[in-house]
Amino acid sequence: MEAMGDQLILATGGYDHTIKVWQAHTGNCIKTMRFVETSQVNALDRTPDKTRLAACGYQCIRLYDLESNCTAPVINFDGVQKNVTRLGFQEDGNWMFTAGEDHHVRIWDMISAPPHCSRVFDCESPVNAACLHPNQVEIGMGSQNGNVFLWDVKSEKHECIVPEVDASIQDVAISPDGHYLAAANNKGNCYIWSLCSSPDQKMSTMRPTKKIQAHTRYILRCKFSPDSRLLLTTSGDGTACLWKTSDFSKWRELCIENYWVWDAAFSADSKWLFTASSDGVARLWKLETKTPTREYTGHTKAITALSFKDEIIRKVNH
């Protein structure tokens, strides 16, 4: 189980410039941390050892210590411009990636003190999303000009695909089994590619597989479940939809009417889902019954990001 004793913890952040840490099983808020007064929280991610929480927003990246009583950040990352939209960690915690509206995806060396930017990829357009392949080498990226990139961090090779013209890619996701890449756009469409790799290839190849007309409005997030059997899309249309990856048919639709569903996270067994929405409430849903079983209330404005990880160890061949 997780840090902070043996508690499973949920972290949420939003437009009220705060990050809250909750006991997932009770809904009790155990810690509130101030973010930046000039920015909403765009994304949250826990370090692999679960002792720290990274948050990003407008011209800022902050790292907080989850195990101390201190609510101020322990590291401020210097020199980032514009909105930082996504971040995440390599499985050993050796490096962190960030994506932003300055057109760049950055690799931060977390072993050095202080952390420094060791590599940069230029997407030539504001970057809305980035995610790490389970092989820990490739990063999927999506930009406002409609490009979907796959970047091999080691070899610096990359592939670029434009699935739909005049549509901004809002989020990208790679399934934990490494079989699929999904990219969701501002027109409510989600595109799926099969990822293929062989020992003699320098990097994975993308093969178009499916287009899902998932929502009537803007898609905000897409994510695969830990067992890779489900794809989640969340939207400005007040729904979160779950699609079976066996045929990409719709399996469930969760409704939070009249509110944007900004972010979501699965439990390790893929049976539960946390959602963050513009009514300022995070919810825990039992997917089998499509019902919310717990609410996390305390934010005064929209929740735009959340992070939840229960323990699951997975090794993928590199």
C-alpha cells in the first residue's frame, strides 16, 4: 500500500489554488497544500516511491513532500514558460517528463540536486498532453495543431501522425500492456493505434486501428485501465465513458450532469474509478454498478487534476 502510513491516498487540485490529500477509503481530507496564486493545477503525479507529489500549472512545476507536515513545496523547478500541462515519472523515479504550451516536452534529471532539464523535444505547437510507454523509453505526445507524436527518449527518433485536421489533441494515453495508443481531441473524437515493436526496430510503429466518436463536446482526458481492458474518456459534456478495448464498444457511461469531468484515475484492480469535475467534487465510482459510492468535498472551485495509485508492480520487456 501507499505512503502516509498504510493509507490509500487520493490527491486533488484545481482552480482554487490548493492541492488536497485525502484518505481514499474515508473521504477525510488529511492535508491541504497551497499551490500558486496565479494558476490552477493542470496535472498531478506521485513519485514512484509515493513520498512526493508533483504538480504543474501556469509557468510552474512544484514538488511536495507527502510525508512531512510541511505544506510548502520542497522543490520549485526553474525556467518554465507558459502553461505546463502534463507531467509524469519514469518507473524508478530517475527522471520526470513535463509537457507545456511553450511547444516543448522536457526530461528532468531527478537524481541531480537540484533537478535539471536534460533533454527537450520540440512539438512546434503548444503541447496539451504527454504519457510514458510502459517500456519506459517512448513518450506519446499530443499538440494543439493536431499532431500525435511518439518520441524515443534514448535514440531521439520520433514518429508523427495527424489523425484529424483542424482539431486539437487534448490527451494521449498508452495502455499498460503496450498494445494501444489513444489520442482524444476537442471535437469529441478518440483515435486508437496499435503499437507494434520487434527486436530489430528502433522504436514502436503506430497502426491506425479505430476512431471512436466518443462525446458530443470536448474530450478532456483519456486513460486506459491498469488491466488494459478498458479505455476511459472524460468530457465537457458531463460524462465519463468507458470503452472495452476488445472491440472499443461502449461499456459504461457515468454522468455528472451540467459539469465538466476534468480528470479520472482507476484503482489497480480496474473496478473503481475516481473522477474530478467542475462542481468542485471528486467522486469514487463502482464501475460494475455505475454508482458513485463516495464524495470528496472541500474544494471551492473546479477540480482539474487528480492522482491515485494503489500498489501494482508490472515488468515490461524493454
